[in-house]
Amino acid sequence: MRGKDFLGAFELIFNVTGPKRDLERFNLYATAGSFVISLALLGVVLLLLRQELAKAHSRHQSDKLREDVEQITRHDIKTPLLGVLNGITYLENYTTLNPDQKEMLEDMRHAANTGMDLISRSLDLYKMETGSYEYTPANVDILYVCRRVAEDLDELAARKGVRLEALYRDRPLTREDGLTLSTEENLFYAVLANLVKNGIEASESGDTVALRMKSDGEFTVAVHNPAPVPESVRADFFGKYATAGKLSGTGLGTYSARLMVEVMGGRIDMDSSDERGTTVTVALPL
């Protein structure tokens, strides 16, 4: 165009038949390839999912079998222990015993009763894990229980050369001190005795294991010993089978303590460092 005058035109023609055919073929192959790859990936995912489901089912069956075996074993172990206790009672009542024999029978009775208590406690822990434990609280003088724990474990501490002290409101706990809580006495005794025993076993000769009690909105008892918890188990201190440095340790002590404290409606915490040592604190509602 020049102004309003038409001078002429150009017509450009391109033959795109070949490239278009190649592009359509490429798109077809790409779509088919993507579909095949998607199917392959879906098959792999389904296979892995099936394997995981099979593993989960196998673990479930294994756990159920283990629980059944444990329950049967606990039940069956009680029978011979009852026979031992009955035999001890018979010997005490119908035979003549010298002092050494009486002392030996008393030790046997204590060992058998301890075994019965452990079996009963393991059954209780199983019920706590499965949520079937029946918690039956009653009014308990909680300071009396703390004093019992300290007195019962004082001999163990003395054998290790460890000093055991019990403080209530930063002064020595006395027989006149009392505080009533609604809880299960045996449950709290088991928790505190376990924690104090752990503290004693972790201490060296000359160390002090302290029980510090106070009541301020809630009742708390803190068990402190100078030894730090190994770093390898600090993060999972209350986990099942968490243990380090104890040849006879099962790793169930602090785990069972956590279960029992939770059943009592309380909480349990641990603080440990090389500088401060280890403090395990149990708090129960007043």
C-alpha cells in the first residue's frame, strides 16, 4: 500500500505436512510412553504397599503371639511359686529348725514373694499398656510412703557407700510430717522405689541421693543423684527397653514408672547434665 493505493501482494506458502506428521507421531509415542511408565510406577507402588501390609500383619501377629505367651507364662510361673510358699509354710509349722535354717527359709519366702509381686506387677503393666487397668485410688499419706521407700532402700545405699536423704520443704522428713493424697499406695511406692533404686545404682561411693518433696498446688517429689544419664538414652529415657551401662538392666524401669504415673493422673520429667547430675521429678495432683 502507498497511502490509499494498492500496489501489490506477496503470498508465502510453507508445506508443513512432514513436520506436522513427525510432531503427531512424537506426541503419540510420548503419550504412550508416559502411560506405560505410569502403569509401571503404579505397579511398583502397589507391590511395595502389599509388602508393607504383609509386614504390618506379620508384626501384629507376632506381637499378639508374644503377648499371649507372656500372659500364659506369667500365669504358669505363679503355680510353682505358690508351691514353694506352701512348702516353706509346711516346713516352718511341722519341722524342727535351727536358727540358720529358719533364716534360710525366711530368705526363700522373701524371694518367692518378690517373684509373685514382680509377676503381678508385670500383669498390671500389661493392662496399663492396653488401657484395661482399673485404677482404684484411696486416701494415702504420701509422705509416709516416701519415708517407707527411704527406709527400705537405706540398706542398699549403705552397701554402696551412698548417703540417702529425704527432705520435705527443704528440711529433713520426720514421722510427724503427713500429707493426704488420693492415689494407689502400692503404685506410688513402686514408682518412687524404682527411681530411688536407679539413683543409688548410678551413684558412686560417697555420693548423695536426695528425695526432695514439696506441696504447692501439686505434690512433687524429685529424686536427684550426681551421675548424668548417658547421652545415648537421654532422648528416650522413658522409652521401652532404654538402658545403658547396666549389665542386668532391662530398660523397663523408667518406662513402667511413666506408665504408672500417667495412670495416677500425674506427670514425670527428667533433667540430666554432666554439671547438674540427674533429677527425675514426679508430680501428682493434690
